[in-house]
Amino acid sequence: MKLSGVMPPITTPFQNGRLALDKLKMNFQKWNKTGLSGYLVLGSNGEAVYLNEKEKIKVVEVSRKSIPKSKIMMVGTGMESTDGTIRFTNQVAKMGADCALVVTPSYFKGSMKPQVLYDHFIAVAESSRIGILIYNVPQFTGINLEPEVVAKLSEHPNIIGIKDSSGNIGQLSEIIHLSKKGFSVFVGSAPVFFPALCVGAVGGILAVANVVPQECVQIQNLFNEGKMNEARTLQAQLTPLAKAVTTKYGIGGLKMAMDLAGYFGGDPRPPLKKPEKEVDEELKRLFLQTKSCQSDQKYIKF
Amino acid sequence: MKLSGVMPPITTPFQNGRLALDKLKMNFQKWNKTGLSGYLVLGSNGEAVYLNEKEKIKVVEVSRKSIPKSKIMMVGTGMESTDGTIRFTNQVAKMGADCALVVTPSYFKGSMKPQVLYDHFIAVAESSRIGILIYNVPQFTGINLEPEVVAKLSEHPNIIGIKDSSGNIGQLSEIIHLSKKGFSVFVGSAPVFFPALCVGAVGGILAVANVVPQECVQIQNLFNEGKMNEARTLQAQLTPLAKAVTTKYGIGGLKMAMDLAGYFGGDPRPPLKKPEKEVDEELKRLFLQTKSCQSDQKYIKF
Amino acid sequence: MKLSGVMPPITTPFQNGRLALDKLKMNFQKWNKTGLSGYLVLGSNGEAVYLNEKEKIKVVEVSRKSIPKSKIMMVGTGMESTDGTIRFTNQVAKMGADCALVVTPSYFKGSMKPQVLYDHFIAVAESSRIGILIYNVPQFTGINLEPEVVAKLSEHPNIIGIKDSSGNIGQLSEIIHLSKKGFSVFVGSAPVFFPALCVGAVGGILAVANVVPQECVQIQNLFNEGKMNEARTLQAQLTPLAKAVTTKYGIGGLKMAMDLAGYFGGDPRPPLKKPEKEVDEELKRLFLQTKSCQSDQKYIKF
Amino acid sequence: MKLSGVMPPITTPFQNGRLALDKLKMNFQKWNKTGLSGYLVLGSNGEAVYLNEKEKIKVVEVSRKSIPKSKIMMVGTGMESTDGTIRFTNQVAKMGADCALVVTPSYFKGSMKPQVLYDHFIAVAESSRIGILIYNVPQFTGINLEPEVVAKLSEHPNIIGIKDSSGNIGQLSEIIHLSKKGFSVFVGSAPVFFPALCVGAVGGILAVANVVPQECVQIQNLFNEGKMNEARTLQAQLTPLAKAVTTKYGIGGLKMAMDLAGYFGGDPRPPLKKPEKEVDEELKRLFLQTKSCQSDQKYIKF
């Protein structure tokens, strides 16, 4: 299985505060018809930090049944403790996950020196039955993993890639240049998906791909065909929606946009909230703008 | 029970990676002989983020048995989700905790607007069987709760205090001035314990109080007796040790210092580490300096 | 001359965009009747960065004539380059300044390592005909000078003090403890004036002292008399006005408040602006509240 | 004159602390033989903050004589005050500058709200006799100008472009998409030069172009010819040197590298320093690596 392409960090549907697993299945049925290369289960956008241990298992179970073998099933398994991460990684490995995404531990920020993080990832990689990818997401963790450390980690045979959500293309570029050949570098920030591909990223794990999977896939297809201007234009079209469902309105906004797009979004868990009712109109506009952009040339000015 | 005085956020002892509850009991026996007014169980320094659900329960059980009724038993119960926080708070309430310390949720930093945090604390307070205190610790969470929000929250009868670990005395001062009379404001940063008392804090929840409880208590006693110069001098004496066991060497350093002081420190859980062997000497020197300072006047230059 | 007490970083009056030196004289006449111990000329609040070389000289000339010998005349002379700082410091020395305040150079933040800053201050001190004080103001410079570096600098006979505007009382406390006996530590942030005195500061250089000099002086007087509760209460009363004329409304707000208080404030230089007209009401309320507080006991709740 | 291509922010040569204008002329003679499209005089790397008013004029004079009419002469004219900026901009206009680069004022960071910055740039543009470009450089100013504000400013006929040194490609991409057609967007960070071109930047104003101008020009040439892999490889080759002469060793490192490359670098002004002697070896290695990269295919792994 080639680790590349567009994958959504899937949201976790709730109804009346409880897991709505049937809704999750429905979402998968729709997503499976698109060009998505796989899925990230229990990522940040999956509200993994709001799920208890049992709920996480259920989400993995249902996902495993819903994801065809031809698509990647990546599961977020990072916990604050090294042993907890190893245990949970092997648990999802047994349940059929293809690979695991391990976030940098971060609670004790001052203690998370490069060597401490390096040792953590090596320990997890040594004991994990499936390949692991590093998850670098400074906006949530307050921790950034330097390219030099990533490069050293890429030498380990069981550390197979990274999702870098810093949005820092200079850093992504250095990671790609310094890391071992074959190390899979995904970008985790949709507004820089196109430039990330330009500097050599293999794909994107993008929140907005929950809403408009095919448009995200199309950016990569255009890039692969050498149609740079078209890819860049589609990217510019996508960016406002991508920002609205992440930095601007958070997971509440992402779920609201999914509802608009025919998926089940529903409510996030408190303390998260859905945005005000009026945001609906804005998201609809951004959504339609994104959908229409392939035939709409007015934004191409390069 | 009056909510004030010095309390350590107790460390959680491990041996071979497992809970060492007998060691915890031993530590309590020593601490109980000091002037500490109570204990914070499952705080940051208790490595709560590295404990699974069962382990947390065990630590609370043993603590309940070890803490005399005359001393405060506060338990850290904050989780990322509102419902999870409520459930765990009521669980420890049933087990006999006097009050709960609820950290600001923080993973989705961008979404944790003042109103979201306000609603979270109100929801927890409404459903909790015991009084709750707010835990503001920007260095770990990347989130700061503004004094105005704290003041509004202090109006709720079940929100009885705050532990502010920002180290920001201007902020602490405003919280004290703006909040409801009787709201218990603790400082959570030992290097500013004395100035915090000056601006009206009722006490301190201090990592270094795991190591030198009586010296911390002594600062507050001197302050209460109006011996400002002595209190200030003792504070100056304590600060280097206080920084060494927090910002400088983290929980590994704190546990190493506890071992030096006759408590059981032991190893932290990975990814945390003990500091290098040489640090032992430095900690010993800082420890002895702190212990000796009451009779040593050379540092008084005010 | 003893370096201590309350000093305002005086504002620079403009009319129609030009220096209004007669207004400056008038302000001095009023200030001179208060208990202020001296003045900081060409500080941040003097909009020094908006004055050209000639204008600076004129402001120093008029200030020298207006400041009685019994009060301290401190002049801000820090420039980005070491040589420029030395030249300007000696120029104001010749014009009669008592001492100079030298801000940390900061444009090339990444290059301003501790050793570089240390060497800069030593070079200035070596060549300066008057004593210099270090000016640490991270909110403007993005640079913080660590207490250990300040302590080393305090050993130089011509480095006689510091104005620390970080608002960080822990840091101020360490500076005071670590630095040479006799080194004059001023706090530069009015909301923490009282706690700064508690940890041993000799005085404050406070923007709000342009508006309510006597109330600031009164805090220090009460502190010196051991009237801690009164001092603390007056501080709490002063804080909202102090924040309004700095972080909230900037120099435009400070000048508006001066106009309300019977001083000449006038307009700041663009790009700075006066706040909206409505702010006038808010400032008036905060001003009256501060003035009335000595006889008003309702805020004392400690 | 088309505003695009590669321009170095030229360094200012000093000997014994004084301007060495003959050395500047020599540097221009060498640079003029390369494919550089123009020069930025008195930029950050020109140590403009260390020059007095007279020195600035001299540097502009010599530059005007040395720069052929076929190349762009851009001059950094931004000062903290609006009026000062206007005055200096018109002074250099009269001396023959083609356009001016105006940095965001930044000393009073808290007051530099979007509207204040917008009004500043509009006021300068209204009164300037030459076109101005905005200079956004958060790492020095602590201020970032949001893409929406830049877009609005781009509507003014006399605001003709921007140098964005944030290194943030997502932001650069948005600026390009949102701003008026014909608005010239330069990137100011060499490690992201290639991705900046991918998202539509017209060129780069790059410190490292002082040292290896032709290699920088070559990246843009390759990009223009559609040779993406070659451009990306050359970029990867250039990045270590580009970082060494900026973030890692600052202007001292840049000048040392210029000396190695056959230009006159010399010493920066204090407080800046040259790096330790040993850095020479590292810079030489990075320099040779960059020079050799066109024929060296081992780094191409894409």
C-alpha cells in the first residue's frame, strides 16, 4: 500500500452526546466513492481527546468495517505516556489498522526537549506492530519537532512518515530534503496543500477533506498532471472554506459544513460548540464557491 | 474547613513503572507531621496525564485513607470534555474528596474562547457534588483565563476558588480584587509565593512543598506575623530550589529532590526522565541552603 | 541624590504636529509641586521613537530648565547601535542629565544573545560620563534580559540600576536578590507597583504617574509606613486607570487622561491616535475613582 | 520597469566603524554582472537601524551612482512616525530611487491595530512621489500585517507591492490571491523562495543573494522554464546557506560569507558581532555546496 494522497481526519458523529456509529458508517459510504486514498481515525478532528477508552475502541471497530482494504486506515494513538501509546497502538494494530499516527507528547512542554521526544518515538516504534507516523501539530500542542530530529527519526524502519500541521512550508521542505528516501511526508494544513506538493509532500491529511474530498483530490491530480495554474487556482478557491472549518470556526464549523455537504456532521462535544446559526450562510457560500471552481475561471489571474 | 495555607501537588510514586502506593503512604506520614494545610492529589505534578482511569482511582483511594480529616483533600479532576470532567468529579466526591481542581480544557486552543471556558466551568459547577476550584496554568495549557472571567465565575456558589500558576502577580492581584469576597485564591508558582501573599492570596499550591513543606509554611507564618523582611528573605532562599524542581528540571528533578529530602521520589514515567546524575549535587546544595536559611542572615540585604 | 521613588516617563506635548515646549513647561510646574522624586525624559511614553535628533535635544533642554536640582533627571538614550548610544548619552550628560536609561537594543532579536547585550551595556557604561540604568521592556522590544545577566551587569560601577517593565514580579524579585547591594531596581509597570515594593523595589517609573502623581507617591508612602492594607487598596484602585493609559488605550489614552487631569496631553504623533471620543467618559470615571480612593474604604476587603 | 526577479537587501560596508563607500562600489560592480533585477538599499540587512541620518544619505547617493538604470533601485525608508517616513521617502525619491520599501511601524506593538497600520500606509502613499512597497517582517517587528489589510492597501495606486518576510507561504498565497492584479508580491525569506514562486510571487528580496546572486536567479529561471525538479533541488541546496546567513549567524554571518565569496563583507556595527572564527569553515562548506549544485545531482531525490 502506497502511503500518499488525500485523507480526511474523520470527525466522530454524536447524537444526544453519544456516539452515533450508524452515522459514521453513512459518512464512510459517501467518502468511499471519492478519490480519497484513506482515512485518519481518532485524529484531532475526531475529537479523540473527548472520547473515553471504550468509545475509542468502538470508533476503530466501525471504521475498520467501513474502510475497504484498498484504502489506508491510519489511527491516532498518541498519548502523553510512552507506555500508554505503545499499548494503544498495538491494540489498534490487532484490530486491523494499517498504521498509527503518534502525536508529540506535550503536557509538560518545558521537559519535551528534542532528545526526550526522540526517545519517545523510538520507544514507540520499537514496540509497535505497525508502522507509525509522527504527528507534529504545534497549534494544539505548543511543541514543534525540528526537521533535524524528524530526519534522525526517519532512519528507523518502523517510523514511516509524518503529518506536519505547522503550516510552515520551509520546515516541510527541510523535512522532505533531510529525511530518508521513502519517508512519507504529509501536510496537515489545507491552505498550503498545493505548495506542500510543490516541495515534495506525498499528500495531505486535511480537515476540509471531510467536506469536499473530491476537490482536495483534484488539486493533487492537477499537480501530478503538471497543470500548475489550475492546481493553484483550485487551491485559492479552497482556502477560505479550509480556514473556516479549522482556525475560524473549529470543529463545530467543520461539522456544520459537513451537514451542508450531505454528510452527517452533528454537534461536537462540549465544551466545543456549533457556531452561531448565521455562520451557516457563510459556510454555504464558501462551499458552493469551492464546488464550482473547476468550471469557474474568473479567479485565475496568474 | 478553611481553604488556605500551603498544599503540595503530590507526586505519584512509581516502581518499575507501576504505582507504588506503599511509598505514597510513607510520604503522607511524613507530610502529615508538617504544617501543610492539605494536599492536591492528581495535579500536574502527580503526572495525572500519565495515569489511566484505574490508576487514578487507586491514587485517590490511598490518599483518602492517608489524609487526616483536618487537612484539605483536593483532587484534580479536569478533563478535556465537560461531561468527562463532571463524571470524574462526582466519582472522587463519592470517594471523599473535599473539593476538586478543574483545569481549563485546552487541546483546541483556538476554540477555547472566554465564553466557552465560562460555560464549561459553570456546567461542571452545576453538576458537581463538591466545590470546585479553577486551575489556570498557561505554561502547560497555552490558555490563560482572564481575571474578568474568573470574577464572573466566582459568583457561582459552587466555584470556590482558583489556583493560578501563571506566575503573573498583576493578574493574581486583579483576580483577588475583582472576585467575590470569600473566593479562595491560591498561587501555584513558588517563586512568587511571598508577593502573592502580599496582594492577598490565601495560600500556595506549590511543587516545592513536596520537598520542603515546612519552609513554605514558614513563609506564610512570617507573613501572617507581619515579619515582612524575614518572609522575603526566606522566599529568596527558596526560589532557586523552587525553580530547579519545576521549570529547570521538571518532575524528574522534583522527584530527585524528594529522594534527597527523605521522601520517596523515584522515577517519573516516560517520556519524562530523571535529570543527569550530576544534578544531584546541585539539588543537594539548593536543598541545604533552603533548610538553613532561617538562621542564616547573610541573604537579608533589604 | 538617592535613586528611588516615583517618576513619570513624561509625555512629549505636540501642537499641530510640532513640539509644544511651553506646554511641557506647564506640565513640569504642576508635577514639581507633587512628591515625585524625579522624571524620565525621552522614555517610551515620551514618543522618543517619533522624535528626530534635533527635537530630542530641545526636549532635554527644556526639561533641564524645568526640573529642580532636588529631583532626578533621567534621560532615555538607548539606540540600536552601541556607538550611537554612547554619543547620545554623553550629549545629554553635558546638558545636565543626572543619569541615562538605556533600552536593550532589539531590532535584530535573534542576534541579541545574553553575551551581546552584556557587552553592549558594558561598552556604554565604560564610555558614559553619567551613571546608566538598564531598561528592560519586553512588550516593546521582544527581548527580555535575564536576572543573571542583570546581576552581572550590576557589578559595573557605572551601571546603577534598572527599570524592569516586564510586569514579572518573580523576575524583579530575582533581580533584586541577585544584584549588587545598592543597585536601584525600579518597576516600570504600575499594576504591580505595590507587590514590587514588597519584594524590594526602590520605586516605580510609571506612565500613570503623568496623570495621578500623588496617588502613586501615596502608595509608596503607605508602604514605607507599614500600612500594607491601605497601600494594597490604593493599588487596586489605581490599576484600572493604569491599564487604561497603557495596554488598553496606549499613549493616546495617556494623553487624553492627562487632559482630564489638568495637564496638557494633546495628540500623539501618527501613526498613534487618540482613542474614540467615548473613551473620555471611561477615563474620567477611572480618574475620579482613583482620586477618591484615599477616603473611600469600600474597596478594602482584605 | 517590471518589478520582479531577485534583489539582494545590500549590506552596508564599514571599516574601523565608518562607512566604507568604496567597498560598496566594488560590491556593486560585481553584483551588476549577475542576473539580479535590482537592489534594496537601507533594508534590515543594510543595518539601517545603525546608521544616522547623514550616513543614510551617503549610502543612497553612492548606490544611485552604482546602480544602472536597467536595474531597480528600491530604498528602505520606513520610520516609526508617519511624517518621518514621508519626509525620508521624498528625500530618496529626489535622489533618484525608483521605489521605497516601508516597514510596518512597530515600537508600540499593542497600538499597531490593523486600522492604524492601514492609515499609516495610505498616508505615506498619498504623499510619496514614488511608489511604495509594504515591508512585513514579523521576526524583527513583532507585527504581522494580515492578508486582508494588504489586499485593501493594494487598491491604492501608489502602493505597488509588498516584501513579505514572514516565511509563511499560506499567508503569501492569500496575499497574492486577494490583492489587486499587478500588485508585486516579493518573498523575503530565501528558504521558501521556490514555493513562493509556485504560489505566484514575482520574485525574492533575499539576504543570501548578497553572497550567491546567480544561484538565486537560477532558481527563478528554472521555475520559469517549468523545470520544477531542478528548481526544487537548487532550493534545497541553497537553504542551509540561506539560514546560516540569517537566522543562525545574523548579519555578522552574512558579511563573513560575503568575504568568502569575493565581496567585501567586513564587520557589522556593534552590538552585532562577527561569528566565531570556526564558523568560517562551515560557511565555506555551505557556500561551495551551493555553487556546485547545478552539476551535482546527488541531492535530487524527488
